[in-house]
Amino acid sequence: MQQKPIDLARLGTVRCALAPEPRVTPDGEVRRDREGNPQWTTGLMVRQLESRRADVIHVVTSTEPRGVVEGAEVQVTDLWASDWAVDGRTGTSYRAAAITPASGTGSGTQGSASGASTASGRKGSEA
């Protein structure tokens, strides 16, 4: 699985599409990272500046995105994408160091690199 940093400077405003929630196994147990921290998944709406197409990606973090609510502009720190293939299915998973509410009038994006994890169920990264 190859990990790729996402250039957040190429994206316009990033908004929360689905509020953060604990990432769980099929058995309902909360997933944890290698250090034992619970993982969170947040749906983010992203759009490349040169395109009218917007996508929702599900981004995993190892810290709870506090204060992030649906529809709000957010800042993403160290966003990475990883392509995956399992049993003939393919997709891209996304991981970030942190997702926080946007402050001021900035573009809502920051950062560039740090790990990868959850399956978005989609092939290819528009981000």
C-alpha cells in the first residue's frame, strides 16, 4: 500500500460533511491506533480549485476532532491517502494528524503528511 501526501494548497474550502464519530470494527468495538488511542472518522467535503466536482472523503484521526460540526469549515493537518485492494475491491483511505475548526478567514487547510488508515470505498483520489 503506497501512501501519498495530499497537497491541501490545491483544495478550496474544506468542510465537515459528516460529524466525527468513533471508528468501530464490524463487532462494534472501537478501533485503536498502534499506541492504543481510539480512532475517529470524519466525513470531509473537498474540491480541487480547478474543478466544480466536490467529493466526500472519510478521514481517520487518532485524536477526537473537538468542536467540528457538520457544515463548518475545518483545518486539516497532515493529510495522507493510501490506495488499497482487498478481495477484488479497491479504494482509497485517508488519514490526518488532526481536524480542527477553521479559525479566522483562512482557506481552512493546513499541513501535508502523516500515515493512512480507513477505507472510503472509492477508487482514486481527487484531492
